[in-house]
Amino acid sequence: MRIFLVVTLIATLFYSMTALVYSEGGFEGALVVKPYPMYPVVFGGGEAGTWARHNPGQPLPWYMHEQQRVINSFSWEEGEPAQVTIYLFGALGTLLAWVVLAVVEAVRVLMFLIRRKEPNLSIKVVD
């Protein structure tokens, strides 16, 4: 169970520091390193200039800047990119792993509390 916890923790750190960023007005995207940890894993997309029209005078968010640390680029015009599907299933799997860990630990605590309330039947009292 400890190995499962360590793997889940490492996966959580990976997904909190990376994201799929889609460019506005196109079918291109990239797996990039986020500037700081956060849970959302998909950013961007939509019609070109939409964000600027809805937020006039505001600075661009980090995912709209041209200078990003790109791990992998992809385009939906070349077909469905397998790495996008794998990345999203991994993010969902990480969430599911935390739920499984919480349920397992809750069962362990309940079992401990039930055993603590039972009288110890291995010790016989002789009158």
C-alpha cells in the first residue's frame, strides 16, 4: 500500500505541474510545464481573441504567452493524438487513486475501532 501511495503522490506532483495548452483559433496544442502548481490540466482553446474581448485591458494569463516550457507538441489536424488521451486518463486515474486510498484507510480505521471494542477472547478467566 505504501508503494501505491508513493506512486500516487508522484503522479499528483506531475499533473499539478503540467498541463495541456490549446492555442486559440487553431487545432494545435502542447503539453507544457505550469509556472506554479495547480490542479486544472487543460487550458486555452476557443476562437482567436475571445479572451481579450471578454477581459479588455487585463494582462494575458500564463497559458496564452508564447514563451512556455513545451514538453510535447501535438495537432488534432493530424488525427487524434494518443498522448492527449493517455495524459487525460492518467489525470483521472490519479483522482481515482486518491479516492481508493481514502476508502482503504477508512476501512482500516473502522476495523481497528471494531477490534478495539471486542473483548479479548483469547484470555480465559478461571473462577
